[in-house]
Amino acid sequence: MGLSRLAALHGVATSYSPSADVTVSVPDGTVVAVLAALGVDAATPEAVQEALDAAEAAAGSRLLPPTLVVWTGEPLPPALTALPPGTELTVRPEEAGSARPTRMRTPSRGAAPAVSGRASGHAAGQVTGAGNSAPAPRWWAEPPLGVHRLTARAPERSAESCTLIVAPARVPQPPPSGHGFLVQLYSLLSARSWGMGDLGDLADLASWSGRCLGASFVQVNPLHAAVLGTPTDPSPYRPSSRRFPDPVHLRVESVPEYGHAPDRAALDELRRRAAELSDGVLRKGALIDRDAVWELKRQALTILAAVPLTPGRRTEYCDFLARQGPALEDHALWCALAEVHGSDWHSWPAGLRDPRSRETARARGELLDRVDFHCRLAWLTDTQLADAQRAARDAGMAVGIVHDLAVGVHPGGADTWAQQDAFAHGMSVGAPPDAFNARGQDWGLPPWRPDALAASGYAPFRGLLRGILGRAGALRIDHVMGLFRLWWVPQGRPPTEGTYVSQDAEAMLAVLVLEAHRAGAVVVGEDLGTVEPGVREALARRGVLGTSVLWFERDWAGTGRPLAPEQWREDCLATATTHDLPSTAARLTGDHVTLRHRLGLLTRPLDQERTEDGADTAEWLGLLSRLGLLPEGGGDEEAAVRAVHRFLLRTPARMTGVWLPDTIGDRRPQNLPGTWDEYPNWRLPIADAEGRPVTLEELAASPRLHTLMEVFRA
């Protein structure tokens, strides 16, 4: 009982329910290991009791929780309204030089309230903002939007402080009924690509689809910085850093210094070799080789780094460095050290494993040129990302580029090195066993410590969001349920022996809403799979859109049949597939079952899988026919793809996503979960129905694409 109480105080689950009528107990060893990762000793009964006494004493004596959230236009949290009479409150604004502290006092019995300082334009006792207005105590003067420090001094008690997050009630919303493309950028090669799709291709896709097809957005895979080294992990969902982008996506010729490089012969030779890479992918059946692409671009960018910046460019670069601050310096230093000592900082010399050690400070000076090189790459990439968003908006897109935020980072990468105190070492994020994976999943991504995030005022999360949202029209959050809880797997244990660890979901949501509001960005959450009750409702209340995939939208609580379009939720991005699922053509033809059989991934006989899959598809096609969305009749795969998208347009979904490979009949998934070397995940170019790779130029001229997109014009 003591271990369970201690675990509950720290947000660690001792049991979980994979379904409504099933409860699974978590092994005590798992609970002890997770508590240890949170800095709590529970190894013995005596240690449990000591930690429990300390935690309960601290919780019982506090006036304020570690974090308070105030939503504009909504009632104050109980922790504020229940403060003792005569409590003095001081709010120190996030931007210290922008405003004086605001001071308030809860009224003594029979006394009038007191307010002094700045109240962000609101009258004392009045709360305004998004959503329905709600009364607030007369003594309350709402601080400006932001993350602040709140200090409370109650009579005869010591002063206490906590983080105060003041956030708007909802994130910005997209215009209704917008459509756009979903694409893995590396897979979209053009005639100008260096062996994989780049930011020039992204800008071109956005400009063309916005102007010619009326698209309102383009959603891409995570463009986070990858772990350096060869071979690197090709998955964009296991990066070195989520805060900074990967320079492998740069369009080298678009760097302004390119035209002034003295060694043009060397650049021309690199371009020739890059053309060979592209030719191999597009015409000779080669896979996308990210390492080879980066080696060519690294050499070219080294040449460009030797070109002096003009005064204006130098000023822009210095401004970027000032905005990014120490976080960029740490990231660039990790990159420089990784070039010397390898890509996993755990194997570096002991002194360099600490980013604040004397040895690391000395290395910073010795590697100054390489640190500056990697800082400049971050600046160039950030600039081209902004250019892509500008091209999208100039083309009339209402949203523009939708960036993707991965669940976590590589355990040996830049983020875990620079922010060691923020991560739970010895833990990995994954998923519990379910109907699709009886062994559970271990994604190899160390989680953030909820207590460390709270102690820092959520600085790592805020910095991450600001970095991405500053160049985005919208943000997709992979596994958005992670804002509420994550499945932690202790190192050395199977995923079945993990447990859920809760976040302060209110605080995480408030930070997300605040930063999205500041950036004017839409937020889409990937909420597929097992979702804790209440999570979708909490996200919808804050304006975070969900993700609805056609084949999964059934009446699971009732008949189990496909949901009629009018029964779909409005607050979502509706699509036929994603990067982890079969393409629509493969789903319709059953090719995805054949592929999984060939790779030994089926758990039942092939005939049984085909029968069940065929019945599922036939049920959906029957609904499409009854709704008059398949006038061509059955047996026409291309017509069925169009019918699927007609159906999506009948739903009330605010955004409709078209998987770009679907437009030309590609039958290969970009990623096949459960495989590693057995399938070329993250290395395939977009291809047509015959498997022939297709360039951006060919795609834009494709009759099949334009026939499909006529559905959206209508």
C-alpha cells in the first residue's frame, strides 16, 4: 500500500486498463525503477516510508501547487480562490523589462480587495478573452499572457512561489473545409534535388498546389536534426534534437553565398555527383541514401561557409544567434564534439559528458570554428524553412506548412546531452500490449521528467515549440496523448513490464496553447490508437484538432460498422492513410496483406487475413456506393480512391489531408512498423502504380493526380 501511495503522489501508475473490463497490475520492480528515475528511492520498505512521509508532508504544507494555469475567460483555479484571507500575491512577468510586477491581496474578512501594478489592460476583477466570459474575484488582476513567477505570502506563513501560466482558452483555428497534401519530404525528389527531397522542393510543392489546386496546407514529416554519423538512423521520428532542424534538407543552390563561392569547379563536381545519386533513385532502383546526400551537402556547405557574409547577412546571422541563445550553442557544440568522438555522448571522455564541465568549456574554445559552422547551418536551414512558409502563404494557402513534432529524441543525441536534468535516464517511451501488438512497444526514446519540466517553468517544452512554430503555419504532434501520460519502459525490461507516468496535462496544454497563439498556428494532434478517456475532449476544448483515418472510423461502441460521414467529428484532420499505414491503393487491392505475409509479419494464415481484410474493404466500398460516391462502379481502383476522398469531403472535418503518393497510385508504405532491415523504411521515393519513381515535375503533370484533385474542385 505504501508503494502505491508513493507512486500515485509522483504520477506513476501501479495498474492500467487496456480495455474497460480488464485491469493489469504493474510489477513492483517497474514501479521502483521508475520512481528511481524520478529521483525517489523506493528500494526498501524503509525507503518507501521515508519518501512517502516527505512527499505527503510537502504536499500538505504547500499553499500553491508547482504550476498554476489561468485560462483567459474561464474561472480561476481552486488553488487561487481558496487562498487564505489576506494573502499577498506578486506576479513577476515573464519578460522582466516589459512590466512592473502585479501585486494583489485576497481580502481580509470584511475588507475590500487590493490591486496594484499592471493588469494587462483589464479592469480589476474582470477576466476577458477567448471563450465565454466568467466572473473572477474582484481582487484578481489578470497578468499578461505568458509564463510568470507567482509568489504568495499568507499571514503567519512563509512565502511560496510557483509557475503561473496565463494562456488563451484555445489555439487558432483553420478555415473550415481546407484540403492539402501529406508528404514525407525526403521522398519527393525534383530535377534539382541532391538525391532526396529538400526545402526548395517543399516551397515549390506549396507554391504549385496552393495556386493550381487550391490547397490550404502541406504537412511534412519531422525535419528535426538527425544524429550525426554513418550510418545514421533514417527515421525522422528518432532525432538528435527536436528543437533545431536538419541541414540535410537545405537546397544548397538557394544559399545566397552560393553565387560568390570561389571554387566553382568543386561545387560543380559535387552537383554532378548529386545528380548521380538522384538518377540512381529515380531510374536505377536505388534507395534514398541520406548519408551520401549529407556528405555531398556537407562538403558544399563547407565551401560556402568560407564566403564572407555581407553586412546585412552578418546582422541577420547575429540576430539569429541572439534569439536562440545558449540552446543553439549547446546543440552546435554537440555536433562538433560528435564529429570527433562519435554520435553517442555516453561514450565520450568522462569530462565531455557534462555540458557544463571545464573540459567541455575548453573544447568549446578549441572547436570554435566547427561550432560556428553548425550554428550557421541551423540559421540557413531555419531561413529556408521560413521561405517555404512564405511561399505557401504567398500562394494563397490559409495555413501553409504543417510541421511534425516527434514524440522524443535519440538517447545519445544533442538534446539529451544538453538537457540531462530534464530527461529520465534509464527509461524509454513505448506502448503497452494491445490487440495489434501483444508484446508492446519500446521506441528507444528517453522521456522528459515531469518534475524537472515543472521546476524549469516548462522551459525545454517552450523553447522547442517556439523553435518549430516560428516557421510553421501549423504543428502536428505525434502521439499527442503524451501530453497527458507516457508509457515508460525501464532499461533491460520488456515493454510488457512498463507503466504509465502522468504529465501535468493542464500545464502542458497551456504552454502549447500559449505558444501556438503567439505564432498564430493551428495544432493537430495524432490521437490514433489507445486513448485515455477524456483526452480527446480535453484537446477539443482547447481547439487542438484530432486525426481521423477513414478505415478506423467505425461505430466501435455499437454496431462496429463504418461511420456515416455526418457522424464524424468536426475538429479533426480527416485522411485516408498516414506514413505508418498502407496507401489507399494498397488497402483497396489487398497488396498490404501480401507484403506483410512476404515479410513474415502475419500472425494468422494468409487466407484468413485476406478474407477479413477483403470483407472490411468491401463494407466500406458498399457504403461509398450507397452514398452515390462511386458512380463508376466496383473493380476500378483509381475510381475507388476518388470515392474515398469524396467521402472525406462529406464529413464535417475542418481539414482534409491527401497522402501525396495516393494521387498517383503508389502502393508501397513509407514505413512498415515492426520491421527494420526487412523493409526499406524511410528510404523510398514517391512512385506510381507500377512502382516507377516520380519526380515533382512529373507529379505536377500527372493526369491521375489532376483527376483526383477535381474531386476537391467540385
